Amino acid sequence: MPQQSPAQQPPAQQPPARQSPAQPSPARPGKGPTPQQRSAAARARLLAAASELFYAEGVQSVGIERVIEQAGVAKATLYSAFGSKDELVRAYLRARHEATRERLDRELQARYPTARERLVGVFEVQGLSFTDPGFRGCAFVGAKAEARPGGAVDEVADEYRRWLHELFVELAREAGAGDPKGLAQQLVLLYDGAGISAWLDRDPTAETAARAVAAALVDAAIPAGS
């Protein structure tokens, strides 16, 4: 068989070209979480564990070792993320406050077109939590009952209470109440009582009773058609 001339021979295979420096494989994005992402994830696990344990068992009854164990992190991670148990308690209560506020804002806007209806609707939205298997009343009432005066709980509890009073005052004013603060005070008392009754009596229908009383208070304070 005649040999092919060099011009007729197929070109020899070349080794694969190396990747250009612009596409380095060891540092491609998405290969793993950054230190900041790992830190944020650990903080979220700690806060989730604290929220579950503190709400179910109390902020004083639960030690940091329990929280660390449930979160699956090192003790140093807790102190790096929060600094102390007091700061973890504050973060837990602020997260509860934010979740309550967001749920009320969302549900009131979606369900009730007027401020008058929202004044009563607050109690229906509150009642959504009464049927939760783990419902144990207001997190702030429980934490405040255990806390030492002037401690970590007081500051955050005061923030929550100001928000709750302001919510009812603003709704009452928008609905046309002659005495918005007076009506708000009555409704805050009712709100507190509904939560305690639903918890201690294990009775989710406390929401129905509270809503009926709220409607009567609103009707007495705000003339029809306002």
C-alpha cells in the first residue's frame, strides 16, 4: 500500500486547549457558600431554634446550650452572631413582633376594605393563630412574666406595646371615632384578653366572642355611616 505524502496525512491530534485565564475553574461562582452566607445561615438556625424553644418553654427556662444543640452550631457561633443570650432574646422577640405586624398588615389589607371593618377584623386575624397546635398565647406576655425589670425583655416588649396601641388608635381615627385613644384602649384590653383566654382555656372560639364584643364597641363609638 503506497505511503501518503506528508501533505496527504491527516493532521496529528492536538492536546485539548487549556482554559484561558479569564475562566479559572477553581473559583467559579456558586461552588459553595461564602463565609458571609455561612454566617447568615448559622444565625438563622440559631434564631429559629431560639424562637421554637423560648416560645414553648420560656426565655429563662431555656439555656443557651439547648439552643446551640438544636441549631447545630458551635457556642462561639452564637456569641459571634448575637453577643449574649440577652441579645438573642431581643432578636427572638423582635422577630415575633415583625411576624405579627406583617401578618396583620397583609390580612387586614386583603380582607377588609375600610378602617371600621379592620378594627373588628384585627380579632379575626388574631384568631388565626389560636388553632395552631403549639399556641401558647402572646410571646411578650410569657417573656415579660419571666423577665427581670429593666432587662432585655422590657425594651422590646415596650416597642411591641406601642405598636399595638398605635395600630388601634390609627384605625379608630381613620374610621371616624370621636375618641380614638379611648376606643383603642378598650380594644387593646380585648385583644390581650382574647389571647390569654384562647391559651389558658384552650378555646379557639375566644376569637368569635372577642370579635362580637369589638363590633359592639366600634358601633357604640363610631356613628353608622362614618
